[in-house]
Amino acid sequence: MAKQKDDRQRPLDAVVALEIAKSQRDFYRTQLDDLRAQLAAANARAEKAEDRLQETTRMLFDLGRDALAARPQSSATEVMIEGRSVLRLSRPVAHDGYAPHGWPQG
């Protein structure tokens, strides 16, 4: 009797195991598709970042080259104030016509 019950149970166990395997396969396929989409997005972001880095590097190179080629606009002279030697900056280079700390250019 027990052997007959085992013989009937085996096909059911195989069907259950097959359904579990199919379910896992479908889950992993879905997960694989999601990971592929994430990889594609990450690759697109990396390419965009690489393009921006190249553009920024080129811009910094051009700025450095232009800065070396430009004639100096500011100069420093040594003056005596109250018996102390002080450097005086003439025509400082700054943004909007003001030197750092909001001092007007001289």
C-alpha cells in the first residue's frame, strides 16, 4: 500500500518541481532584463560623462594656454607706509571690476 502511494506521488512531485523551476526561470529572465537595462543606462551615463570630461579638459587647456599668452595686467610695487615695506598691487585682475574682498581696482 505504501509503495503504491509513493508511485502515485512521484509524478506529482515531478510536476511541482517543474513548476518551481519554471517560476524561477521566469524570475531570473525578468531580473536579467532589468540588469541589462540598468547596464545600458550606466553605459550611456558613462559615455556622456566621458564627453563632458573631454570637453572640460579641452576648455582648461585653452584657458591655461590663453593665460600664458596674455600680457600680465597687474603689477606689484614695493612702497613704504609708516616705515614698513608693503607690496602695492596695481590693476589687479578680478571679476566685475572689483578685487577680492570687494576692494575697487586701483
